[in-house]
Amino acid sequence: MSDGSSPITAESGVFLSDDSIELSSGLLGGVADWIMDSAIADMPTDKLLEGACVRLLAAGLPIARAHMSYRTLHPSIESVSLLWDTGEPVRAMEHMHGAGSSAIWQRSPFYFMIQNDLVALRRRLAGPAALVDFTVLVDLQADGYTDYLALMVKFDDGPEVSSGRDNGIVTSWTTRRPDGFVDDDIAALLRVKQRLGVAAKMAIKNQIATNVVSTYLGPTAGAQVLSGNIQRGDGQTIHAVIFYSDLRGSSGLADRLPASAYISLLNGYFECAAGAVLDAGGEVLNYIGDGVLAIFPIGDMSEEEAAEAALGAAKEARRRLHDVNENLHFMGRDPLEFGVALHVGDVVFGNIGSGGRLAFTTIGSAVNEVARLEALTKTLDAPILMSGEFKSAVKRADPSVELTGFGFQKMRGIGAPIDVFGINPDELTP
């Protein structure tokens, strides 16, 4: 193992110092400056890697392939990998949670570096000094690559470190040149390593911020917050088709079930209602207890398209409920039930609260109306109800859709009665 002062060799495979090789200037200085400018400009990681590779190639480095991987903070995605090949745009690959325990990852050079706290690793892939001791290197050697250099930059940034997350970037650089990398090539890659790490860290932090606010507020409200609308009273009005669903009998379920079982049941319900909305192109604004408030914005799509998408989501939610209840029946558990209400109106995103503790939430008369409309699904024994405004929009989209009229219904807290319609039960057959 290297003591940190020897140059990169095929024998040691590691190099821990940036300053044992004389660095060049000129074109490489321009690449380094471009990377730092990219950090200031908040360039996303894929464009950052592609731009750096193209400029390094133009500066004379014989790179034919580059790979960057980093962890992220996302409810579904554990890490992201970016792959650049000469003349090709960068390809992004997202790895779901649990990928870090896969056999493929654990046989990779990157995993070996992280586990052994190595900031660099080199493997010649051709000639008498070739050392092919990782699966990916076998593939690279077969594809005609001759030299491989992997570098790691750690992010020592507080909470993530204390929580056990290994944050940073790992990159690999590969060439097809018969003699592999020479000292000047390695010096150039070492020169840009830290700068690339700084720029990548900025881009990753920005993406994590977007992930977090989108996860907890939704993309529309999250974008409002990130754009600076964080003062009390800031807000925006959106005209949209509104979808509201609420789980029935939730208080009794919460009383009867252990907390973990109740949370699991709630998540199963949310997969039905919220999952169907997201898959249909809608946006979930809020989980109100065990209710789902979502919209299909009008503007991104026409009112007719939004209504058709929302009705499709409501039907799909009911179909998913059938599947969930089949599983619950198999386990000897009581079935779930929920209603869905569909409406058209204005949704107001607004900052409300006191002092330094605000909530970016959704308010407005249309939100109250759709919630009251959903409450009627139990009274009228109709799993999906819609307002007259929504019925007009969906009929324009599909005149053949079969609806049942329930007349004008007076609802608590709503001044004028609302014309209410429901779906033909035959339309909801699983």
C-alpha cells in the first residue's frame, strides 16, 4: 500500500497526493477555470461532466470514457451515476435504495476505494503490468481500453458525515491509447479533481434541495419556495382540476392497529390514491391527515385534458384499491374504503404561520368545496363524485362517459348548493 508520497503505479494502484507531479498550465488552466465558473453558474452534474470531458479532450488528454457516481437524498433514489463516452452525450443512471448492497456494486473499484479510504486507484489494462481485478475492468479490457484511473473527492459537510453517509464523488477516467496514461495526463486529471469536486458538490446540493422541497411540498410549491417566496403572505393562484380523496374509518383503524401496521396501511392507501394521480401526470399538493389533495394544473394541459386525466386517476385509484383489498382479505384483515371528489377551481398556494415558522400550504374556497364533496361519497354511497364544473369539462373531453346525476346538494360550510354527479358503477369494474 502506498504511503501517500509515491507516484501512481500499476503496482501500488493508489496515489494520495496532488503535488508530487509538476502541473502544466495553458489549456488545462482554461479547463480548471471553466469548471469553477460552472460551479458559480449552478450547472447540473451531467452538463458539468460532459463539458469537462470535452474540454479535457480538446486540451490533449486521451480520455475515451469517464464515469462519475455520487449519493443523493431522495425518497426513492440512493445514488446517481453518469457515464460519458467520446462523442456521446452523458447517460444518467439512477440507483434505487438498496443498490449499495448489490453484488455488482460491492465488486466495483469505487466500492473498494470507499471501503479502504483510498482517494485514487490505477489499473493498467494492457501490457505486462496489466492488473484486472474487478469485474468492470474485465469488460473495459475486452472493449479495448488500456488504462484506468479512479479518483475520489470527499465532502466533509457536517450532518451527513455524522449520520454515517459517505458523501462525495468518485470518478474514473479510461483511455484507449496503446501506452495508457502518461505522467502529464495524470497530472492534468489531478489538477481538475478538486475543482470538479467543488462544482459537483454545488450541483448535488442544489439537486438535493430540489428533491427535499418537491418531496415534502410538491414540485410547484417547492419551486415557489426555492425561488424565494418564503415571506408570510407570499403565494400564487393556480387554476386546476382538483382531486381529493379521504380514507374512511381511519380513526378506528388507528385505535385498533399498532402504529407500524397503521402506517403500513396508510402507505398502501396512499399508493392507491396519490400513486394513481402521479402516474396520470397530476401533482400531489398535500397529505391532510389521511386525505390526499392533488391537482392537474390547467395551462400545462387544457381543462378537458386535465379533467380526463383526473377521472382516469380516480378510476385507477379504485382499481388499485381492489388489489389492496384482495391482499387484505387473504391476510384475514378488513378491507379499506375511500372516496374521491373531482372539482375545477382555483387553488391558492400561500405562506401562512408566525415568525420564523411558516407552512407553505393550499387554501381557497375550491379546496373547501372539494373536501365537502368527498364527504358526500359516503352519504350518497358513490365512490367517485364530481362537481358540475368538472362534469362539463370531462363531457367535453369524452361525450360518451356515463354519469349519474345526484342533483344539487347542500354542503356544510358552502353557501350555494353544488350540482353533483357520479360515475356509473359499471365503469369501476376491476
